[in-house]
Amino acid sequence: SQQTEIIDWDYCMVAAGCNFGVFHKWGESLWFPTIHEVARPEGSWPHIDERFLEGRRRHILEEYAAIQKLNEKSATILVVGAGFIGVEWITELEHF
């Protein structure tokens, strides 16, 4: 097509097959817990110790709460990727 299409969204999730966060100093990723103690203070979730099951559980619950807020305002969510993580997330969002 010769016409540019613009797609608006409130939340974008790219699940394109990489579990290493290339834009973060420590390679932090939402998909895997931050386990190195020296990386935690500089991480996106320094208040959560994901080395333990309870910390990982709290992080997941925080993410669900953020998505629930998006749902309450009828936000649009864009998920990019059709691998395991992308399909899992879109299924969760559809049946949340």
C-alpha cells in the first residue's frame, strides 16, 4: 500500500524472542527475575527482591495491577511477537 497506517496504543509489549533487555544497563527484562544484588538498586523494580519466590510473586502482581488499570480505562494494548511469551501474554490479556 502507498498509504501510511498509524496505530495508536496505550501500552506496547514487544515479545520478539529476546530475553535480554538491551536498553537496560544490566540487561534487565520483565520476563526474568533480577538476581544480582548489585543490579537491584539500579533496576526498574529495586523495591522487589526477585531472588525469592515471594519477590517474584509480588512483581507479577504489580504487573497485573498495571494491566488492570489499563483495562479500567479501556486502553489499547499492542503485543508484538507470536512466540511463546507473546502468545502467552495475549491469551492472558484476552481472558484477564
